[in-house]
Amino acid sequence: MIVTRFAPSPTGYLHLGHAFSAFNAWRRARAAGGRFLLRLEDIDPGRFRPEYGAAIQRDLDWLGLNWDEPIRVQSQHLKEYQTVLDGLAERGLVYSCFCTRADIAREIAASAGAPHGPDGAALYPGTCRSLASSERAERIAAGARFALRLDMQAALRSAPSYRALSYDEEGEGCIACRPERFGDVVLARKDAPASYHLCVTHDDAVQGVTLVSRGADLKPATDLHRLLQDLMGWPPPRYAHHRLLTDTAGRRLAKRDKAVTLDALRAEGVSARAIIEQFE
Ligand code: GLU
């Protein structure tokens, strides 16, 4: 059975781009008699507001994009993410990182030709990777805050199918993955118990998602998601990354574009049917 999901972060009101994303996932599931799930990715304590979670449900309801219960709310599953992190730590695949943004920027500025990740930002230079365990323990005992980073090289060595890591993208076929481009990514932040990459792959597995339908902006991250799935023994879903809606100037729609929130469109008298029709 096909299982898809819509997984917004409740950090603002849904706009047309979200509606398009939800519609794609909903349509794929409903056309095949499958399940369409809703997941609220609310693990970023600084940006999440409960009223946005409620607004998401109201907007989907209004659009007629009915989901199958239960809704998964990530903040209610922090213990599960911690268990995954503990497992990776036991296998020596994550390490504590005490660096501040300023520390990292300094290191990168000092090292000419630092490698860059898929988003164009310089990769973490690995400063804390080689800290002695006694030093780590001392810093933690002294109350230093830390993030957990994946030791990418160790992870690649221990991933069962690293050399053949790939995913099935609808319309494109098999795409080879190069997760090493991400370097030592953060899997738990200093201020958030688990990162997007960890939670999204964990939850897709737990919810039995078979087709990840989402925006093309997340396509590069799939390389990393496949590595995490491989390390954890989670079954790989198929992927269908859809185009991103843009405004008249060709810019991608964003939460800051208040005019295209579903709330604003509804207030202007635009009907749900008119919105869905333009996606069909
Ligand atoms: N929560 C993510 C976002 O709102 C989407 C996650 C996903 O579809 O993989 O951008």
C-alpha cells in the first residue's frame, strides 16, 4: 500500500507552496487507495508556535486534503530520537561538538580552500572530532553545551551499502548518493534535541511511509537521508520531489510572503476549489 505524508514545520502559516506540496502527497495516496499522513515537525523550540499547528490542520481541512489519523507531532517523540542518537553514539558514529558559530567561522577563515556542502556553506572543519574523551568529559561536567555531529567518515565505513547507496526518484530512476558532501552534520543541536535529518528519516520509517513526496529544495538532503536509513536499517522509501511554486518575479514562495498564505487568500474570498484546480 502506498503511504505518503505532508510534514510541515509549524513556524508560520501555510502558503500556496505548502498547499501544492500537501496536494501532491494527498493525490498520490488517494489515487492509489493508500494512506496520507500528517506530521508536524515541531522540534525547533525557538520557532515553533502551537497556533501554527492548529492553523495547518484548519487549512488542510478547508482545502479538503483529509489525512489519516493519527497526526504525528515530533515534540511528543523526543525519547525515540534520543534512543537513535544513543545507538549511534554506542557505535562511535557521533561525537560531541562544543564549537560556537564564531569558532567555526574562525577555523574556516583560517583554512584556505575549505570544502563546501550542497547548500554552498563551508563544511564543519572537524575541530571537535579528535578531542580526547577525558577532555570531552571534563567540558560536559563543567556544564558546556554541545551539539552531536555525525562522524561522516566513520559512518561511511560502517554503512552496509555505502558504495551502492542510491534512491529511486520518480521519473528519473536510480540516483547515486554522495552523503560525504555534507561532512559532519549536526544530528542534535545545542538548543534542539534532534535535527531535521534524524527526525525525518526516523519518522518516515516509523510511520511506514513508502513514497516521500516533497519539494525539490529537499532533494539534495536525500543523499544524507539514505545514509541514515542505511545505518539504522530503515527501509528506503521511493522519492518524488516536485517543483517549487514561485511568485511573479520567479522567487520561491516563502513564509514571509504574507499575501499568499491560505489564511489571507481565504479572507480575500478565494475558494479552496480554485486553489486545488490550479494544481490539477
Ligand atoms: N519539515 C520540512 C519543511 O517544512 C519538510 C520535511 C520533508 O518533507 O522531508 O520544510
